[in-house]
Amino acid sequence: MTFTPASTAGAGPATALGESVAVAYPNIALVKYWGKRDEDLFLPVTSSLSMTLDIFPTTTSVAVSDGPADVVEFNGAPATGAALRKIETFLELVRAKAGRTERAVVVTANAGPTGAGLASSASGFAALATAAAAAYGLELDPRALSRLARRGSGSASRSIFGGFVVWNAGEGEGQAGDLSSYAEPIGGDDLDPALVVAVVNQSAKSVSSRVAMRQTTDTSPFYRPWAESSVLDLAQMREAVARGDLPAIGEIAERNALGMHATMLTARPAVRYLSPHSLAVLDAVLALRADGVAAYATIDAGPNVKVLCTRADAAHVAATLDGLGDFVTTTTAHIGPGVAVTTPHGALSVGGDR
């Protein structure tokens, strides 16, 4: 794998202190992460379960620099504002763990839409955590790397691994909570599903996931019942993955996602990500099922819908959704790999292929 960073003008000369490149893929939660019990450590209220995809990767280069400040390029332009501050804060965490003070030049790019409910933050911080840890000389096993990625974006903990992954909520607060909250793969190797991603809006969300999550957990009277039901959803989903039961996986995923969006609609004020175009896709999924196609929808914090189905049905599902009109564009994904890092010593698959 070769990666050529874009211009780093003004960064100061990069030294041989450390440089690495990481590639990570987004994951789509089938049992959702929605709500933190600790905002600083990104400790979730409930455990979640996801599927890592093989599309829309993030590629991130981190080079330790003797320049006076961190320099970050995001999708071909200098990062500014909140995006820059989030990456700088994360780099400070990595430096503290490594006992280092040198700044970094970061060049990162998403292959898919950013901030549109397509898990760009998951792939982004998984790639950043992996590349930064390698550049600064941190030796972390996959579990520790998952915990580190979690500090940038909770769902990034899952993108360290390929295939079906559970992010354990952990127990307790502080250090005990931090140590026990990590992601791990759970098998499901007999499954070979497709996920048809129906993009109805590529624009960044007007309300960020973090803001929407906090507003929902703080004000929705339906949040706590949803969180309690999600514990049962996770237990049943794990059983369905273990026995390779794709229809059961789809049924649980759809009810869990719609329940999550119901909590947002009952926040005060309400948070509404679903658009008329989102609802048109959901209606099409119901129609597909009525025609005997095992297709099931899931939706993250955004308007775009993902449809779980068999590989054999994927082309039909995609054609049906594309036929709704010019407002929808589909991309078909399958199970993707875990994060991989490239250093001067070669490439390493950190999280595994499945």
C-alpha cells in the first residue's frame, strides 16, 4: 500500500521520529450505540454490535514533526475549527500515553461522505488512533487500540476489527470503566450478507451526533426504555449471529434503529434526521419484504438508510431503491476488514480480516 500525503507546507520539516499510514473502514451498528454515561471517557450506556464494511475507507498519515504546532489536512484542505480541535485533543492523548511532546503532521481523507450518518467518524478515528500510536511508538494490542480509538469517537472502537463486532459498555466509572469498555470480534464467519447503502443526502448534518445524543439522553422520556430494550436486542442479536440467522439479524437491527430514532423524535426539542426521502426508502424496504425479499433497514444518526440483505438479493434491492428517483444513490457493501497500518517496516493487519 502506497500513500502520498498532500502538501504539508508550513508544517516544519518532518523528522525520522516516526511516520505511519493507517486505513480503516466504517462500521454500521446493528444494535446501536446511543448515549454516554461518561462524556470524557466516551463510556456508553449500553453495549452495541456492528458490521464493518468494505467501502468508504479513511486513509490517515501521521508524521511526527519538529514543527511548532500540529498541522492537519482533511480531505485536501487545512482542518479548522471544531474538526481541528478534536484531532489536536486526540493527539495530545496519544502523546501523553507515549510520553512524547513532538507535534505531528496529519493528512487524512475519507472515501465516502463525511458527517452524513455513514460512520465517517468511526473509520476516521480508528485510522488516526492506529497511525498516531504507531508514529509515536506506542505498542498496543488490538484491545488497547480499540480503547484508544474510543476516546476519539465511540464507534471507532469497533472499526479496529473486521466482521461482526461487539463494543462492550464495560462496568463502573473512571479507570475501571475505561479498562472494561472495548470492542472485540464475535465471529459470524458463516454469514456473507450485503448492505445496500442508500444515500439520500451527502451533506453534513445540521445537528452533530454528539449534540443529538446528549439532547436525547437528557430529555427524551423514551430514552431509558429504549436503552433497556437494547440490552435484550443485543443478547438476541449475538445468538442470531452465532447461528447465522440473517433474517433474525435484520429484524432485530430494524426495530433497534427505529426505536433509536423514536427517542430522538421525543427529545425536547426533537431531533429529526429522517427526511421524506428516508421514509420513501423505508417504505420500499417494506414492499420488498412483502414480495418475499429478506431486506431490513437500519439507520444511524442521519438521513441515509442501509438495507441488510443476502448477497444474492443485493442487486435486486439496489435496483429497487435506485428506481425510487434521482434523490437516492446506492452503493453495495459487504463485510470488511479491520484496520491496517503501514510503517517503514511494512504493512500489518491489526484488527483482522473478519
